[in-house]
Amino acid sequence: MMDILYFAWVRERIGLPRETLRTDAETVQDLVDELRAREARYDMAFSDLAALRVAVDQELADWQTPLSGAREVAFFPPMTGG
């Protein structure tokens, strides 16, 4: 089981702050593909990956990061400085 966290507009589009699911995804990209295939709201939230960042077990990652042993994946828009 893996916790999937959604922040900011990603959470708004999906309608959930987090969910726990079982996945066979080998990489972050595989997980995104699985999520997009679930429902239109996921497809919309992940339609522009250039506008998203991802962290695996609270470490910044990229779309090809392996998920073997991962317990948490978080999706969020890029942070801006102020």
C-alpha cells in the first residue's frame, strides 16, 4: 500500500488531499499513467506534467524515479520564492 498526497490545485482538481492505494507501478510515471486512467478528474490533474513536481518519501524526485519500497508519493505545483 502507498499513500498518495495531493497539494494545492492538484488536490482541488482531484477532490482529495490524500488516498492510500495498492499499485504495481514501477516508476512515478507508471503511477501517473495508472491514476490518469482511473477517472477524468485525475486525467485533468495530470495533463501537464511540466506544471507538477513530485516527491517520493519526502525527497524530490522525477517521473522516472523507481517506486520499489516507496511508502509515500506527493504531487504539488512548483514552489515560488517570495
